[in-house]
Amino acid sequence: MASKQISVGVGIPMIVIGALLAVVLAPTQSTLKDTIEFIGSLIGILGSLIFIAGLFTRKAPHIPS
């Protein structure tokens, strides 16, 4: 079940951190607002992709040698 661990351990924290950057930190920095929003959105989108990919990943069957 490594794929579920990746989804929960990597995907969800990236989504949360991206949202915090874009919503909380960006308005406080007037000079870098656009850049911080872009980076926060990018982290959130990548986290969403990792989360979804982790849900659809299956373990490969063990092939005896």
C-alpha cells in the first residue's frame, strides 16, 4: 500500500502548503505577490497530481525467479 502512503504523505501536505502560500502569505508581501501566488498554485497543482497518481497506482505482481 505504498501508493496510499504517497498520496497521504506527500500529496495532501503539498496541497495544504500550496494553499497556505497562495492565500495567506501572498497578500502580506506586496512586491512578490504574483510570484508567491504562482509558486503556491504550482505546489498545489503538483500535490493534486501526486495525490491522484497515488490513488491509481497498483503494486506490480511478484514474479518468482
